[in-house]
Amino acid sequence: MSFNPTVDQDKCTGCEECVDICPVDVYEIVDGKSTPVNAEECVGCDSCVEVCPEGAITVEEA
């Protein structure tokens, strides 16, 4: 099963919480915003969704 993490760039403040908590390094900060640069590595744990203070991240089954 694969997952598709997305970040709402309008909501993201670049706090790096998702970068820090992701166990498989899906996210990096690009131009001040979180970007799923390794989306194919996502294991669907939802840690990033839970830690994001802005509610900018969603993870859906692909």
C-alpha cells in the first residue's frame, strides 16, 4: 500500500515539525515551506498530520 502526503502551501508556516517527526524523511523545507520531497517513502503513520499546528498536511492512500 502506498500513501500520498500533501502540504497546503497556503497554511504551512515552515515550522519544521513535520520534518523533525517523520521517521522516513519525507519532508524538507523548500522556500520556507514544507515539501514532501520523498513522498514515495511515506508509510502512512500520520505523525506529520498530528504534529502540524496549522493543519496543513494530509495523507491519503494512493
